[in-house]
Amino acid sequence: MQNANDTSTNAAKPRKVAIIGASGTYGRGILARAEEIGVEAVVVTRSPHKFEDVKPTTKVVETQLDDEDKLREAFAGCDGVISALGDDRKTRPKTHHLPHIWNAMKAAGVTKYVGMGSGPMLMPGEKRRGGFQYAVHPLLVVLKLLGIDMLEQNEWERDSLLMGKNGADGITWVLTRPVRPTKTPFVGATVHEDRRGPMDCSIYDHGDFCLYCVASNEWDKLAPHVSSGPQPEKR
């Protein structure tokens, strides 16, 4: 979280992180920001050919996400694991892969997990839905009646972490909830616990916030809304 036009980071940052989903939209921003500020990154992927131009600080590990032995080796020595997995219910369901990821983390002695939830998703204790959540809620209800549950995977991840089940016991977590990704330059993230800021979120601002969360306990056990722009001053 930085001030506008500040391209360096003075905030807490990890020494080494593992990144899952680094070829996706937000994952690319997390990796780019890690390389920019000198954080060692371990990219866990099924497709190493997508990462031929990474910096020397980045290591690419080819593995399936249900191979706990390979995952444990990849996670060893990391300060945390950042998952930018989407909610693909057919080819990469969170319900299948995340228990293996969490088990491998604990086997490697890594307990900090930063994941990504859905913008419309609600967390227990939220005081009210934001405007975006109100706007999309009727559509999500209709789709669910038609057998298409757009929040199923993300809510499963949320509930697993909240209740410490499906392998998430012993995991210290943060779930980020950005809405509309952009590739605008880094300016720093605006983060709110119980209300939404602007809709747009630069993938680089989001990446910086994820790295911060690995090194800090400020947002532990929370699912903040993340947008672009400098953090508002506290009154």
C-alpha cells in the first residue's frame, strides 16, 4: 500500500513467496510486482513455457496442483503462498486443488495463505452489501436457479478458511476481493474491511497488497475489498 506516484515500497514485504495462478490476470500482477521490488518468487505451474522471461529472482516449478510432494518441495523456505486461482469449476476447481495446497503448505512449515475471493461474495460480519453486490445479486440468484452457481468455488474457499476445514486448519489467511482488473500503473491499493472503494483495481496494486499481507498480520482472517489508489488517511 503506497502513496500515489511512489514506485518503491517501504511497506512490509516478504523475502520469498510461492505464487499459484501466476499466468492469470491478477497472477501476472502479483509476479510482476514481486520481481519489481526484489521478492523471490516460486511460480507453481502446469505450464512452465509461459514463464520463459522471468527474472533471476523467480524460480518456476512444474507440477500438478494435487501433487502434495512436489508442492511441499516448492513451498519449502517460503514466507507464504499466494493463490490467484480463479473459480474454474471444470478444469481447476478450488474444491479439488486447495486441500492439497493447504496440506502441502503445512507439511513445508508454511502457514500464511493469501487467496482471492469474488467481488460479490459476502463475509460474515459485513454490515451491508455494497452497490456492486446489490446490482449483481439478482443475476446470481437467477443463474443459481438455472444450475449455475457463480460463487460456489469462492464461497467454499471462504467457508473452509473460516471454519478450518478441508485442510485449512492451522492456516493463517487473507482473502482479497477485487472486482474489475486493469493494467494501469502501480499507485498503491485502497483497502476496506466492510465497504467497497472504486471498482477498478490495477493488477499491480493488488499484487503489492498480496505481498504485503504475506509479511504483515494486519489483514489476517479478513476478506478486504481491494481497489486502486492511495490508502485514505485515517481520521
